[in-house]
Amino acid sequence: MKMLSKYKTTTLDALEDCNSRLAKIQAEIQAIINKWKKWDTPTAQLLRYLNTHVNNVEEAATGESTEKGKQTEKKQQIFKVEYIENMEITKSHKIVFHAKLSGKPANEVSTYPGTALDPKVVNTFMQDYTAQLDEHVLSKGTPWDELLKGKKRQSKVGPFEWLWQCTPSDFVYKCTYKEKKYEQRLKLREIEDDLNKAHKSVIAIVNEVDLELLLIDFKPINVSVASDEIIFPDNSFQIGCECTTGCKAGLAREVCCPTLHGVKHMYDDNEIAKDMVNTAIYECNSSCPCLMDCPNRVVQKGTVFALEVFRTTDGRGWGVKTMEDIPKGSFVIEYVGEVITDTQAEARGLEYDGDGLTYLFDMDYFETEYKMALSIDATKFGNISRFVNHSCGPNMMVYNVWVECSDPALQRIAFFACRDISADEELTFDYRMSLSESKTDKDESSKKPATPAARNSIPCLCGAVNCRGVLISN
């Protein structure tokens, strides 16, 4: 009897344990169901509808199929949109979005039909909009079921407009992207201020395309610096001119720096390069009696034009544009960085190629006459010239300039306007542009890219009429 009693007790305990576990499972199931009911709101249902009909938001607004219209309707232009600020339903039961196009200022927000916008952008907006709407409804303590009571959906009203009609009047959508954009602009202003501290002209930084920040992972400089393997010569031995009339046109130029170095004068009295040919430029230096207003002192004065670093809309990353007109022959900007040896350049080039981008620029103007070729590396030191993009039909060309140092291997790399450049126009140069016209008889494929680009074939996105299709072809 004792054994039987013990057996019954053990069985009852096991049953109670099973019942307890079953109750827990049922509670968990109910919690999942409640969570599903809470999640599966009309907004969630609408999102599922839009995901299915993401290319037909008009149907979501009106409830009417537009497939027939699509067959006869011409293909509508799809605009590049950075973000959608808000939306509304028109009196004609059409859904329209207030959107900011990529590349346009923040205050230029226009209205577009859903069919004119990228479906992905529309879907991203709808997810944010419905999430905020659900959160607002839940915070009011009134479930969707009660909000929908007594509101009969008309036959011509689509699910989107029906949701619009049922939305509480005190709901205000806040564009999450726009708030992030405001934070980005504040950070860009800080970066802009830092760059302007080390720059001689005005620099603006603008991104009206996405939320990317301009990464300033280099030390801003105005003049190139030497690496630990390079020693700049003492400029006290520099030859100076003997001009007595400020190096202006006339007899005085017979004893000016260009003449002393056996080259012609490239600047006129307005500091404009007269000939758009790739030749050596020797400017006056600290050993000359002339002052800084001398017309043969141009590159050494630095950039005088207001420039803007901007985010491109065609996938080329950052670029540089001018904020004012630049006449043909004007000095625009100097390519500065760390002057390194050819051996250093080869080693760093292999490392940079792994990252898909390099800011190496070869200084090989006199390579055939000088034993050691040098390069400028703008990776750790530089200015905004490192953001200048390539074009097969550029508006700038490269000049080699000597100022305080006449060493053939230590020229300065300067960009001059090869045509008139209008305000708001992007600045470009040809990455395959030779630094020496004397090299044109060499096999092009044997050249090492003397440009801030990777040393392999890269598709060209310049869009020029004469585009070669690739940046560099080795």
C-alpha cells in the first residue's frame, strides 16, 4: 500500500508539472498573438500592400488599378530624390510627395507623383511615416479598432487614402532624414571652418545628395612638405631677378627669373598664363627685389577663387566646383602634399591600390634628365585639390612651377584654367595628362599613372563627349 501511495503521489506531481508547463506555453502563444495583433495595424497592412505594389503607389491611393493606363502611357521620368519630406492626398484622390531632389538646396522642395520617384525612396518614407503614426496612435491609448469604428471606406478610396482619412488630426510627421540632414550640416560647417583656417581662399562644403560626411583624414596645408627621406635645398642660394620696374612687360623682363632659367614668360601683367601649353614656369622668389604684387608671383600667392567641395549626384563621390567665374589662363589651385621618393611611392602605391584609391602624383617633368623621380602624396597632407575629379574633356591643365627651389625634381604642381570656367561649374583635369610634352613619343601604356587614381583600369564616369571609357588603362 505504501508503494502504491508513493506511485500516485509521483504521478500527480508529474501531471501538475505538465499542466504548469502547458499554461506557460499557452501564455507565450497568447503573448505572441497579442503582439501580432498590435503589430498588424492598418499601417502594417498598408506597408505589406505597398511592398507588393511598390511600383504603383497611385493604386494604393485611389484603389483603382492603373495597369491599363500603364500600357498606353509614355514612360515617366524618374527623378533622383534625396528624401521625401511629407505627402498628401489631393482632391482628385491622387497621392503626391513633397520631395527634395539630389543636388538641389534644402529649401527647394517640390511636389511629385509617386510614379515619378524611385520606389525604394517611397518605401523608405512609408516605413518611417507609418512607424511614427503607429507610435502616435499607441501613445494616445486608443486602439486602431476604435479609430476605425463608424468610418466606412468608400469604393473609390484606396487603402492609403483610407488610412489618411482615419489618421488623428493631431498627428504631425517629422522627417527623420531631414533631422539627420540638419545634424550633418552642422558637422560639415565645423569641417569647413577647420579647412578655411589653413586655406587662403573661401572654401564651402556642400552635400545635397546623401548623409555622407567629408572625411578630413589629412592635415590641411598650403605648401608641400618633405618626407623623412627628402631634404629641400637651402633657398639662400636661389637666383633672383634684377628687375627694377616690378617685372612688368618691357625691357625689365630681359633680366627676370624666366629669362635667367632659359624659358619664356608665361604670365601677362594681369597674372594670366598667356599660352595653354605644358611648359616650365619660373616665378620670382625671395631673392628677387620685387614685391608680392609682382605679376610673376602667381602660384605662390595661393588660390584666390572661392571654391566648393560638393557631393556628386552620379556616383563619383566628392568633387570641387568654383563659386565664381574663372577666366582662361587663371591659376586655380595647387596640388600639395608630402614629397616622397620614387621608392616610397612604389611601396605606398601598392598599399593604396588595395584600398582602390591613391593620391599619388608623379613629379617627373625632368625624369629623362634627372636620376631620381619624386612624387607628391596627398594622403596624409594636402588640400581640397585631392577631391578634384577626372574628365576626358577637362577645364584645367597641369603646369610645373618653380618658386623658391630651382631643383629640376622639386617643381610645384599647379592647375590652370584651360578655358573660361563659369560659376557653379565643376573643376576637372585629365588624370592621364602627361606632365611632360617631351614624353609623347613614349608608349602610353608604359607610363605610371601620374595622377590621384588607382593604378588599374577604372570605368570613367566623366560624361564628356570625348570620354575614353576608362580613367587609366595599363
